Amino acid sequence: MNLILASQSPRRRELLSFIQKDFQVCASNAEEIIPDGLKPHEVVMHLAKIKAEQVAHEHPEAVVIGADTVVVLDGQIMGKPKDHEDCVRMISALSGREHEVFTGVAIVANGRTDSFYQRTAVRFLKLTKEEINWYASLDEPYDKAGAYGIQGYGSLLIEGISGDYFNVMGLPVSLLARHLKEIAR
């Protein structure tokens, strides 16, 4: 299968390699416009779809995978922190609370798009100001939705999860593998 990942995320590259070693990376440059009124799971599927379809338009013979991940607290999507102050605000809001992580995936093959999502609940420990400021002083949180990475130092902030760990990293590996098997049939 000629597989293309429409993302430059090193985490998604690593996770996709669990399913298939041989694939290309071709990051999408699609404009990520979110229509009003979408729920978080609809947002991630919409963004994954526009990314995958844009790359598939350039590579119609390939199977193209697009993905998007958001962190949701109290129904509100938390993006990537803009600066140190925004990072502290986000981690403080997550402290001692449970939030949701949604990853949407779109697979474009043979002119058809298969979109789906995975939801994982993540519970943060109750953090001190010192712990929050320490984490915000690292480089790690600034390129991640919700201002943390579960696979790095952010793991020290987590009390537990319910659902797919890899989904929190940015790609629901098991669910994606099942969908790719269906396409290969």
C-alpha cells in the first residue's frame, strides 16, 4: 500500500510506523478553517479530512492519512499555548481535573474519505504553582494542544487515563490499523 501521512508531527510518524514501516510524509498546507457550531469530535474529523483530502489531491494514487488532536476542558477546545503565561493558564486550568482528548483521523483512498475519531479521558494531578511553573519553563508544552505531552515530562502531571494512550499522543493506533485493514480488502 502506497501510504502517505499528511502530518509532520514526529509523534504521528512514530506511531504510524507501528502499523506500517514504509510510508511517506507530506504535510498538508490546507487552510484550517473551522465552521461554527461543530462539537469537538466534529472539529477534529473536519480538520483531519481537509488535511488528508488536500494531500490526496496531489497524490491520487496513494492512501493518505490526516489527523488532528484537541484537548477539551468544560466543552472548550484548548489549542497550543501562545506564550509562557498562556501555558501556565492552561496547565492551571487542567490541574486536579479531568479533560478529554479527541483525535480525528481521515483516510482518503480511491477517491473516498473514511473519517473517524477516538476520545480519551485524562485526569491531571492537583499541581502546585511550582510544578506548573516548572513544566511551563520547559520547551515541551509549546507545540502541543492543551500545553502538555503525555509521552514526555507531561507524564509527571497525569494521575490517570481512561481510553487509548496513543490517542493522547496524537494517533489512535489500534483504531487506525483496523480502518486501514478494511481499506486493503
